Amino acid sequence: MNTPSGHPVTLRITEIFHSLQGETSRAGLPTVFVRLTGCPLRCTWCDTTYSFTGGTRRSLDDVLAEIAAYACPTVCVTGGEPLAQKGCLALLTALCDAGYSVSLETSGALDIADVDPRVSRIVDLKAPGSGEEARNLLSNLDHLAPQDELKLVLASEADYLWARHMLAEHRLAERCPVLLAPVQGQLPPADLAAWILRDRLPVRMQVQLHKVIWGNEPGR
């Protein structure tokens, strides 16, 4: 596949690996992960800082060939912030054209309007504890469809109260499924579960399944 100028599409790739999806409504599904390099955000709780720099420049055809070798129908494009690379949109469309079930994990700081509508867009809303609340592009909310999901990662009770306010103010649960997740080692999962039940929030709570299984091992 080429760009509009005729040049081959390339992407800077940190890693491609086969694992179980640890988050979202796809948790537990065998998945091929394509982790693109680079991110303009610096969330305080980020657990993939190794993807900020480095990586290997690869052609789109090369990336697709490695994905196909896993013979897995589910693919997740993640980062870093994958939409920071121009080639990401072409990758997502090529994966959909190839028949994969595709999800995109994005920070919510970049416009999702041009993402192929066949993709399930997993969009973060950055809570104050992330240090990047000001980067939330709230216009993305208007582009969400039922197959998309909103993810709010929370580090404290103050973050939870912020999330509860956002749910009500923007009627988030009417747009798509909403996921609340505790920051590992900062917010006890039992506390978040208790608050959700107390307030009867229309959300799904999640923990990172891959960390339950493998700890903080990269590439999992």
C-alpha cells in the first residue's frame, strides 16, 4: 500500500506479539498486538514508556505478513499513541480489509474521526491523576459508536469522583460501553468496585488481566 504521494506506507514498530487481551470487553481473547512507537503524552502512571522512542521502521506489507503468521483473527493496534503516526490509519484499514477483528487503543488526545469505521476504538479519557487531563480531545466523544469503548484509568478517589462527574455531564454510557480501571499499586481494586456499586454507575470495571497472569513483563 502506498501513500497518496505514491510512497510506500511505513511504520515505526516497537513490538508485535501474540498474547491474551488484558483489557476492554475483549479481555481474555487471544490477540496479536502491534505496538507503534512514540507518544506525545506523558501520563504519570504509564506502563509502556519503553515505546516512547526507538522502534524499527518497517513497511506495511512486512507488518501485515508478521501478523498473518500468528493465524489469529483478532488484532489490537496500540502504543504509545498509534495515531501519532501517519501510517496508522492505513494499517487499520488494511487489517480490516484482510478480515481481522481490529481494535485501536488511543489516548483520546488525537482526532479519531478518520479511523476506519470497522475498527473498535478504545478511547481513553485522561483523569486528573494522569497529569494529562488537559489533553483530552472532548470532540472525540461525538465520533463514538456503539462498537467503541471509553476507558478511564483512575489513581485515586478524586479521580473516581471526576469520572463520575464526566459520566453524568457527557452522558458517556449512552454513547458506548464505559470501562473504569484502577492504576496498579495506587488504587485498590476493591475500593473502586465498592464505589461503583455504591453509586450504581452504568460502567464495567476492569483490571489488567495480563498483569494478573504475567506481572509487569513487557510484551505481554
